[in-house]
Amino acid sequence: HTHALACGLAQVGSASDVRQRALLDLTDQLLYEPCYDTLRTKEQLGYIVWSGVSRKDSIRTFCCIVQSHKKPRFLEARIEKFIAESRQMIQVSCLVYRLRKHCANRAFPLNKEH
């Protein structure tokens, strides 16, 4: 029984850029659970599924690792698909957040007593 390990990396930028670090950390928080749920639970790709932020020298990356009995190219394709779909999920989440904030700001004056 052979095992394969696939690692999807997305280079994000310099570790010295505070804004990029904050956005990457937020991305990590948003994707940690969906990564495990999608690749481990729903797709059952392997027992070990992990995502997180890594840093090599001054470069920070988002990393997704899957250990499985499936072929590495298949795993890489599934990781890439997850990352692509996650971009869309994050964009929608940001849009919903802005919409809620906008609605809350608009609704506040209507709730004031005159």
C-alpha cells in the first residue's frame, strides 16, 4: 500500500509587509476548517489534511497538505480546485460583510426616535 503527499503552495508575499501578513492570517483562519472538511471529510482524500501559513526566509505562503493513497497529480488537482473555490468563497464573504455593514449603517438612523 503506497502513500503520496501533495502540497499546494500559494506564495503571498513578504513577511515584512504588515498588511499582507494580516490578510494571510485571516485567510488561514477562514480556510482551516473548510480545507479539512472538504478534502478530508467530504472528498475523503486522505487521513492527513492540513492547511496553514508557512514562512521560508522572508516569503510567506499559504500551504495545503494532503497525505493519501491516491496519486499525487490527482491530489494536487483537488488542492488547486479547493484553493480556487476558496477565493470565490472569501470574495462572497467579504461582499456579505460589506452589505451587512452597509445595511446596519443605513438602518440605524431609521431606528432613532425623533
